[in-house]
Amino acid sequence: MRLRWNPFVPAIAALLSLVACAPAQPDLVRVGRAELQLPAGTWQPLGGNAEQFDVRPDDTAHDLPMQTRAVALRGRAKEPLAVLVVQTNASNHPRDTTLWTAACLPQKGVQVEDAARGSPVRIDCLRYKRSAGTDGYLASARPALAQWLTQQQAVPANPYSHVSYRYSTPEGGYVSVDVLADRRLLRPTVRNNEEFLRAGRPAQEWMEQLAQAARQSITMLDGRFVVPPFPQALPE
């Protein structure tokens, strides 16, 4: 039986509720079928490209057309505070059932959560590296991304964190998000032991909100991806 990917399956009431929460924004960043609604701040487009997602390495007939866009959050001195890279489907064209082969593997020193539990028909992979600017982590884990951001002069100053989330549906829907963020945007200033023990909670909550927003974008009529504001205020 042929399954058609229709991102508009959720209940209309829930969909209208999500739309109502998203204020009008004329300068949304378009990424394939998605629209990025960015938090407050000075965001600079860094560019993007069209590419094929290698769903099955041994069968290019199943590859998916994708689009990627990147934007940078700039501070008062135009320094990069955060970079957001989003990849998603180029269109809403229906697909046959899609078997995904991109594994969510554990990685030393990285918090990895595989909500899909290794499922062959979907991806739900959240990764968090608190100190991503040390030990050559980014160049080793994501060499192409590291090289491109260096060329764009868009790597945040150390210390910065890396959040990565990938989500797919059995019907061919896909979204990938990479965030490199100045740690001051994710962790509060710590003054005592009690605050130290709670310091990681805002980042964890923000990552969950980001993942939820990515999942919801696949169900939205316009692909609206409402990126949650960082838990800490922009550095002065």
C-alpha cells in the first residue's frame, strides 16, 4: 500500500492553537518547506544550499531532496553569539514509506538521547556537547560544519556549546537542527554550590523546547519552526 506523507494530519484544533501562538513575522527565513521564526536579536543570514539526503547509501533512488539554511546571532560588536543551521525537506511532495539508516550512536563526552530507540523507520536523536570548543570536538565530530563556519567567521567565542537534533517520520518528513551557542546564552552565572547544581537545567529545558518545535514544524501547514528564545539574556 502506498503511504502518502501529509504533514497536516494532527487535529485542526491543535494546529490552530500552534498557529495562534506564532505572531506574524514578515522576514521569516525560508528553508525548503519550513519557515524559521527566530528569537529576538540581530540575526544574519549566512547562506545555504540544496542537497540530497542519503537515506539508503546503496540506493540513490531513495534519496530525498533537502534544503539547508544557516543564520548567525550577532552581538553588539557584531561578534557571533550563536549559529543556527536547519536542514529539511525541499517540498511537501508525497513519498513512499521511508526506511532511515542514519543511526543515533553514543559518543564519548556527549549527551545522546535516542527517543526512536534505533528504529529503522524514524529518527529522533538529540545531542548536547556542553564544551564544544575544546579538544577539537567540532572538527572531529562535524568536520564539514566546522570548516564552513570557520570560513564564514561565525564560530562563537569559547566557551560555546553544540546542540544537534534530527527527526524524521516514516513517510519521509525530515528536519535537522544544529546550534552552536555562546554558553552564556544557555547557562546562568554561578555563585555558589546550589546554583552550580541547577546551572544545567535551563539548557536541558531549552533543548527539549527546540526538539518539540522541530517536530511540530513537520506538522504545520507552512512548516513554521518557532525557535525558542535562549534561556539567558543576550550578553551585554
